[in-house]
Amino acid sequence: MDMRRLVGLNFARLRKEKGFTQERFAETSGFTQQYVSDLERGRRNPTVVTLFHLASALGVTPADLLAEADQTETD
């Protein structure tokens, strides 16, 4: 799977698990709603620094954004 797509899927799942809408996450994190939307659609290629800031805002580790999805999640 493309890494941009993987990060986007993980980010969207974690954001929703934490109860954030895209808009609310943008307000609290300093990222724009457009960036969040593009990230979730695999249209952004975040740097390692950006991954750190995204993860911190979600209360997860950067590795959580890079984790391979379980087969059951992708089927």
C-alpha cells in the first residue's frame, strides 16, 4: 500500500476514535481543515516532523500513523 494512503487511513481512523471531526481537529491542532482532508485522502506527503505533530495532537505515537492495517480492516 502507498505510504501516503496508509498514513491517511490510520490518521482518519485515529481521529474518529478520539472523537474529532476534521474541523475540530484543525481548530485544536493548528493544521488547516484542507490539509487534514488532503492527508486523509492520501494527497499529502507529511514529513517526519509533521507526523510527530499530528500524532501528538491525537495523543498517539508517530508509529501508530505508519502501522500496517490488519487484513480484517482492509477486507
